[in-house]
Amino acid sequence: MNEFRKVLITIQMKNDFEIAETCFTVTMTDTKAYALLNELRGKSTILGDAIYETVHDIAKANAYLMGYHLTNVASAEILH
């Protein structure tokens, strides 16, 4: 049975006037959390790519709602 983990996502974004960073958390299973971490470290898998694309879409929407454009999903960290 999979356990759930909270994952802290850090994104970088910009608008016409400034560059900013923000964080948000998502809850996902261990398998998906580690697949995302591996994807960000350059160890790509089909699952990791799918999870990254979903997180990227969430990050893009988050940045847009704050008046920015997403430039990068900078990091992900499992919170203990």
C-alpha cells in the first residue's frame, strides 16, 4: 500500500517588472513523489514525465493567477 507524502514545489516566475519565486505543496503517493524528484534530477521515466507535466500545469496556473509567467519548476522536496 502506498503512503502519501507532502511535496514542496518551488517555481520561478516573472512579469514585465520583476522576477519572483514562490512555493506550494502537493500531496502524492511515494511512487509519484520519487518519480517527480528523479525527473527533476534528469533521470526521466514515463511516470516521472507525466507527473512533471501535471505539476508544471499547476505551477503555470499558479503563476498566472499572481500576474506572472512561469519560467521554471525549480525544485521539489519531500517534506518529513
